[in-house]
Amino acid sequence: MRRTRIIGIGVIVLVLLAWLILETKRIHDRALCNGQLKAIETALRVYFEEYDRLPEYDQWYDQLIKVTDNVPEAFLCPAGNHSDKKGHYVLNQNFPIRWDGPIDMVLVFEGDEGWNQFGDETKWKSRHRNGANVLFSDGEVYFVKTEDAKKLRWK
């Protein structure tokens, strides 16, 4: 009886430990993704300073790589599938190319896998437990729940 109790407690402790490890990884991935978007924002600003406009929507990864030290891995969310080496971030197709949109407008967000992805909220993809990180035009990155994505300023 006593031995069964000890085994039961041991199993519970192991399950809780496994859950804690998984949750820590999720939090870590979300924080790294936030940092990736901050780096993309910096690269976009460098590009804008040099060309007085944002990159072409259908070439934005390629153009950012040319003018910055970014590598293709900079466009991969840590929580995403890395086997195909495609990017996980989408440039909002409605964002003005002159970077003169409202400060609360979505600039880049997590979306479908692909290279040089651009689009609108229909390309949204939740990789971080019911939500995604979003880069706004003021340079801030916030976690947004999937059910709140439609409420964001996309145009």
C-alpha cells in the first residue's frame, strides 16, 4: 500500500515536470519569435532609410537579406516547422509602401509558410497556443489571440 502511494506520487511529479518543461519551451519560443519580429522591424527600417520605401511585397525577404545581415533563418518562427526552411512571417499587403500608415496598423504577422509571403488576415497562423505575435507599424510586437485578429487594423 505504501509503495503504491509512493509510485503514484512519483508519477504525478513526473507528469507535472514534463508539463512544466513543455510550457517553458512554449514561452521560450514565443519570446524568440517576438525577437525575430523586432529584428525584421529593424531590417525594414534600414531598408526604408536607404530606399525611402518598403521592399516590394513579393520580394521582401530577399530585399531585406541584401541590405542587412539577416539570414534566411531570421524569417523562421522558433515554434514553426523548420524542415522546409520557408519563412513564417507575412508582410501586410495593405500597409502603405511609404510607411505612412497609422501607428496601430499591422505591419508583419505570423502566417502561412512560404518565402516572401504577403497578404492580409486570411494568412494568419497561430503557432503560440491560440495566438500569434504581430509587429505593428510603430515597431511594437504584441501577442494577439486568434479570436482578436479580425479586430486589428489591417487597412
